[in-house]
Amino acid sequence: MPTAPSVSILIPAFRPTWINEAIQSALAQTFTDFELIISDDSADDEVEKLVGTWSDRRLQYFRNPTRGAPGSNRDFLISRARGEYIKFLFDDDFLYPHSLELLLSMASRTGCALAFHSRKVVDDNSNIIDQPRFEIRPDSRDRFNSLRFRLRGAFQRRIRAVIANYNPRNLYPVDSNFFFGTIIGRAVNLIGEPSNILIHAPTLRNIDKPFSIDGRRMRYLTDMALYSNFMARGLGIVGTNNIGSAFRVHPKQSSRRAYPGYSAGIFEWELLGRWAVDAGEMSLDSFKSMRELLTTWYRSEAENFGELNDFLALGTRTLAPPLLNEEFESVLLKAYDAIEKRSPNRRI
């Protein structure tokens, strides 16, 4: 076997539409010591034909041996990866050339097991829709650091065109209070999707079921489960406002309401919040505030996804630890059953 590469770029593929763009972006990285592994979960040979047009010694193609099983394409790729670090790239996303260089630098300098950069949001034609940048702002009462933060931001905006969105000094270590209080507590994924992150492979493999929460298989928020497992174990997460990837928004992705499991993208936030309280990572008061936010969300979607009414009913009862109690577990299982019934020919 050749010497193991520093990074394994993993593409869990099943759509041919943008696979060439994803492959091209991976092979164009300024950091070149990587392997690119594609596992095909599609039912036909369209992806295979497109991958076959590429010739690069770093590229490997496989068929997912357990096609269609939830999470199996991802897990198969992880089993094939030989790199010290793993970089996911979904088949409808793409990387900018400095993505690996930036993320490896961040991981090396901080010792964090998970690093992420900011990303652009693009449409199905790769037109930019948005480009949110990750930042952790100092407390507004801390006048000195608040002023320094604003001045640094103004300086970065002036020279951004010159440095092509890349400033290796702009790092934001994520602590437990920010993660569980701001990200989980406000039910917003500020880290981004798997195409946005770099993971230390041995650390990932040392976590039993890293994409689940306390043994519960997630149907939607698998990325948030991963980040929660890293943070709860003190493994270190660091982010930057430098942009290194593009997340594509299009009608066929699972984040749209037409996806049978869309409701899990709402109620699994409550699962994460309840788990965080029971694990001592979030206060009960913080969860109650989170529950008020989720109540508004439940009401807005309950007409389309009836299972959310059961979570609304839970909110009228007294909340006391443990929050992952039999009553919540019963409602959770019922909701997952409703999702399965909406997709009888597809296990989610």
C-alpha cells in the first residue's frame, strides 16, 4: 500500500448532477497530500460513468455494498479512509482551493479535533445566494474587546479582496457555553454542513456511534449530533470566518419541506436540548427558552407534519430532569414512525 495520505476527502455520492464540480474542486486543492474516495449509493450507473472520465492516482471509486441503508454510504467511506484527517464533501457541494490548507492549519495550530470554515450558499447553477461568516463576538459589556473586534472586522473587509478570503489568524475556538447556549439553545447550526468541516480520524473512530445521540439514531441532524459528541467530550472545535466551501441549495435536497423526514429537522433540536440538560451541558432555564423558540416553529409546521402537535402538547407540562423521560421517548418514537410511513419505499 502507498504511504497513507494526510487527508481523506470522502464523497458519499448518489446524484450525477454536480458530481463533476465536486470532484474538480477536490482535485484543485492547494494542499495535495490527500486521497479522494467516492462511494456510489445510486441505483444506476450515471455517477460511475462520470467518475470514470477522471484520471487521477488519488481518486478511488466504490459501490456502497449496502446501498440504501441509512448512514451506510458515509460509514463505508470512513472505513476506507487512510488519512489522519477526514474531509467530507457532499456530491452537490464544492470546495474552494484553499479549503484543506486552511483547515489543516487551524487543526495543527489549535490541537482541535474538528475544524470548520465559513461557506457560501449557492443555488443549483452555482450562483451565490448568501455568504455568512462565522464569528464569536465578545460580550458587549467588554468595551475594549468589543472595539478591537469591530476594528479587526473593518480591517478584514478592506483587505479581503487581496487575501482572497484567507486569513489564518482569524480563528474562533468554540467553547461549551457558546456551543450549548448559542448553537443548541437557539437551534441554529452555525458550524455548517459536513462539507464544511475537517475531522481528526482517530478521534472520530474512538467515539461509539458519533452521528447518534446517546445511541439514538438521528434522521436529520446527524451533523449536529457529531458536533455535540465532540463538544461534550472536550475534543476541541475551532472555526473561522474565512470561506472555504460552497453549500448548494436546490429542490431535491433533504432540507426542503418535500423531504419526508423534514419534521425531524425541528424536533431533533429538542432531543439535543433535552440530552444536553441531562448531561449537565445546558441549564434547565436555557432549555425552557429554547422550548419557547421551538414551540413557535412547531406551530408553523404542524399543519404539514401532524406529529409536531405531540411535541406541542409536551410543552404544556412541567419540565423537570431527567428530560429524556418515557413520555418524551414515546412521542419521539411516534414521530419517527410517522416519518417512516410517509416514505414506505425508503428507510430514513
